[in-house]
Amino acid sequence: MGNFFGMFQQKKRRPRPNDTERHFSQGDILVSKTDTKGIITYANSHFVKISGYTQDELLGQPHNITRHPKMPRIIFKMLWNEIKNGREINAYVVNLSKDGSFYWVYANVTPSFDAKNKIIGYHSTRRRPSRKGLKEIQPLYETLRQHEIVGGIKESEKVLNSILESKGVKYDEFIYRLQHG
């Protein structure tokens, strides 16, 4: 009987990406919070608006509801590694809106702790990215994605580490420089 009822559950389809870019004002800050599994527990009005989803559609959903397929998986691997280990991270991220449009953000993701210093969730604050930084990050992300297609996430990680080593910086410093000059 379980399968019978399962036939009537509507499967959520991911939006088909298109070439329309959404923008938000310099002063707008997109905020969301998740539990430790990445399920959205809070979304501010700026995040709701640019995502194209309603508050009700976002709450209780995995945060990857906004993951754009052109986003390299290695960046999310690094992000999750940092926050699960109690550290914050900054990253450029391209997200997917409900209508298939996309938007870039400069994200700061931090773990949230309880009184006993146990991670109880994550908090993401996203600002408008530097256009100058995007000019450098977009081709880099495309390179990483191409290496992921051919050699998987390990290959993409090798390429990213090689690029960072050639610049003499760690990822956080590289991203900070792109955003702040």
C-alpha cells in the first residue's frame, strides 16, 4: 500500500536554468538559517524575494533548493567541511531562483552554537558580490566544473588547490581579496 500512496505525492522538480540574471541592491542582505542537515528554518524577506519562492515554500526545504547546476561541487564540499568543523567561510555562490533565473552572492556562512558549544545549525548572510570579483570567479568556477565532469570532485579539488598555490593564498584569502580588492 505504501507505494500506492506514494504515486500521488508530487515530486518537486528543479527549475530549468535560463540566462536571466537577477540582481539585488547593495544594501540588501539575504539571510537564511538551517538546521545541521541544511533544512531551512529561517529566510528573510530579501532572500525570499530574490529566490522567487514564498516563505512557506522555503521553510522546511533543503537549502540546496537554490543550488545552481553551474556551481562547482568542490566549493560546497569545502563549505560544509569548514562549517561542520565550527569555522566560518566566505564564498562566491551562484544560486537558482524558482523561475530558473540565477543570482550571484558573496556568502558568509557560520555555524550556530548552543550554550554547550555544540553546533545546532548554520547561518548564512549573503551580500551583493563585487563585479570585479565575479569576472575572476566565473571562469574559475567553469574550469572547476569542467574538471568535475571529467575527473570528479577530486580532480576539481586538485585544480583549485593548484591555482591557489600558484597565487600563494588560501581559499579564504583569495575570496576576500576578490570581494574587497
